[in-house]
Amino acid sequence: MIERLETGIRMSKIVKHNGVAYLCGQVGNGETVADQTRDCLSRVDTLLKKAGSSRENILQAIIWVADMTDFDEMNEVWDVWVPDDHAPARACGEARLARPELKVEIIVTAAC
């Protein structure tokens, strides 16, 4: 069975299937990539809770940054956020994001 949460015309914020929660891409507010990453990860926390999951259950994260020169700054926030011994499989690449002011977008898949 597939369960969709917070579903709109275009997408669901969470889709659950066979004990796995797939979160839609999250972006954040702020001037710097660090600010946006912190806000984005706060939104991920909220969605994980709604899905019945947590940071410790993240299986995979895909991170898009608008400019790879922001990679280290984004990672400083990420490294503090990820629980010790629970780092997920992860990819990070550079991409043009939906709006020019966006610096980072994170997509998470987690066990629930």
C-alpha cells in the first residue's frame, strides 16, 4: 500500500511504501548557504516526524547546491545535523535550482 501525505496537485511532501518514507525536496530561507541548509534540515526533521521516522533512520540523501563553492559551508551544517554513526548514503552535486535565491535543496529517503 502507498500512503501519500500533504498531497497537492503537483506532488506529495511524503510518500510511504513498504516501510520507507520518500520526502520531497526541501529548500530553506536565509541569506547564506549555511542559513538555508539549517532551515532546510529543520523542514526535513518536521517531515521525518510526520512520516514516523527520524534522522537516525535516513537511508539516503541527495543534495543539490547552486554553486559548488558553497560545498564546504553546507557540509559544516550537515555534519552537525547528522547523528553520530548514522550517516546515510549521500550524493551531492551542483544544479540550477527552482529560484535564483535558492542555494541548496535536499531530498531524503528514510526507513519508517
